[in-house]
Amino acid sequence: MTLTGTLLQVLLVVLALAALGVTVWLMPRMKRSLGRIGMLLGCQLCALLALLAVGNAYFDFYHSWGDLTGNVSEAAAGPGLTGVAEVTHVRDSFIDAHRLSPSDGGLQSVVIHGRRSGISTPAYIYLPPQYAKEPNRRFPVTVAFTGYPGNAQNLITRMQLPQLASHEIAAARTQPMIFVMLRPMVTPPRDTECTDVPGGPQAETFFAQDLPTAIGAAYHTAAGPHGWGLLGDSTGGYCAAKLVMRHSDRFSAAVSLSGYFHALTDFTTGDLYGGSKAYRGENDLFWRLEHLPPPPVSILVTSSRSGERDYPQVQRFIKLARPPTEVDSLILPSGGHHFSVWRRELPSALRWLSDRLMGQRG
């Protein structure tokens, strides 16, 4: 029984309705107030569990019990494993259900193993149709993040990234690119905000060093920062902008869809900076623009004048940027913080990335 399965949702909804019925029937017969309170709390708990299950299934926050408990070993185990080195290919029923036609390209399910960080995390790879036809060509790569807690599958089902990319490539509006689709939460359920946490998960090392090394060894990818870009929504947007600013030797362009510019500390993150004010500043993109030399990178930020709370921060980020950092913006008249808005922005974002990334022909 999976966390996003219909069976679990139906069972929890039925349980909540049954608890409500029992409470209504027994409440007048209960003489003790303590018993009544217990019944009310139990009824509310059942309703809350049903609501959480339905919401989790809709947004696909936690796809499996391993996601919820932090046991990611299930993604990298079993007889479906093939391959060597840092990228392992995995049989995945989700890929079978969302398989693309050969003219649209291919989808692969993999686990990326980080040798420096010690982190292993699942990802989906989109290969353009030209990849199989031109073995000597080296393709630009875009690392695409979903938000937190999120699931990489959202990039395929909600954002429709491979589908839109194949459409743009077929129309010659973007060049053929490889997309590595994953979530920023590499040590679930903790939200690391793509940070090397002192004494904790080395998420930034994984994304900035391990991932490019692993993907570069397993696929025909372009060399150098001008062959690598980043894209993300919400938390993924912050990660994309932060990684390109902190690692311009690895990446040259990033798209932040409704991303923010500094990480908030709460119960999902814990202490990300080891109590260091200086390290916190280094991960604050406003602080970096105000105090450090601007990196030679391009960033596209998106927001909405109405419906997005981050609009003032986006405007501030644009005003603070100075050469050689290039910041472009895509501002909608209205739109909230959700997939339907980001899907509208995605074709323009892909064209923007295509204009700034470079592949190489053998």
C-alpha cells in the first residue's frame, strides 16, 4: 500500500466517516467529559489523517513510506539495478506509464551516487530524440528541481517538463538538451535547502560536484559551465539561483520559478549553518549581491504582480544585480504559487536557457 495510492486514501476517508458516525451516536450516551473529549480528539485525528493522505496524493509530496521515514535505500535496492560507477539505472513502473514516443525522446529512472558527499538519490533523466541518433554530439544539461518536499515525478506529471521540452525541440525553438530531474530533498525528510550542513548532509557538494561528475561520466554531456544550467520552482528555484551564484565554475545559467533568495530556518531545516552568521550570509543571495563580486552567470527570475508574495523580493534582486551577473525577469500579471503557473512560464524559460547553454559536436 503506497502513500499516494487510492486504497490508502479510501481507507482513511472511510475511517474518518466511521469515527464521526460513532462519535455522533455515542456522544449523548457518554456521561464523563473525559470520554467525550477523547472521542472528539479521535474523530479529529482520523479526519486529519484522511486530509493529509488526500493532499499528499494530489501534490505527491511523499511518494513512498521510505520518503516519509527517511529510508531512501528502497530506491537503490532490488533486482532492477544495472549499470556501474555513480549512476545506476532502475526499473520503474512510473517510467513505463509515462513512456515517451521515440520521436519525443526517452525517459530513464536512475539513482545518482555521490562519492564526495556520500549521498545517493533517485532522479529521472530526459534524453532528447537526437541523443540516440548523434553519438558523437555532446549535449547541454539542465538540472531541474521540484520544490520541498515535492517529488521528482511532479516535474513530469504536473510541470510536464519532458513533454514541453520535446515540443520545443521539435519546433526548433530550443536546442536538444538533457534534463536531470530530481528534488532538492536528498536526505528526506530534512529540508537542507541545497546546503552543506556542518556536521550534517552535504547537499551542496552533491549537487555542485557529485551530480555533474556522475552525469558527465554516464552521458554525452557538454563540458564546462556553459554546457550546464539549472531550473527549479519554489525551493528548487532558490537552489537553482544559489548554486549558479556559488558555483559559476560548474553552471552558467539558472531559472528560478517563484524561488526565494534566502533560506528560512524552521523545524524542517534545523540549523543549516552551524550557528555561523557568516555562513548564513554566504547562502543569502541578497547578501552575496551586496557584499561579494558578482559572478559571470545569467539568472531568469519569475513571479506575478498579483498572487505571489515574493514579487517585492524579485524586484529587489533585479535591482541589486550588476555585471557580469545578468538577471532577466518574467513577470505575469497574476498567478499563484503552483504548478499551473510554472507550467505557463516553462516554455519561455526553456527558450531562455537554450539561448545561453552550448553543446559540442564531435
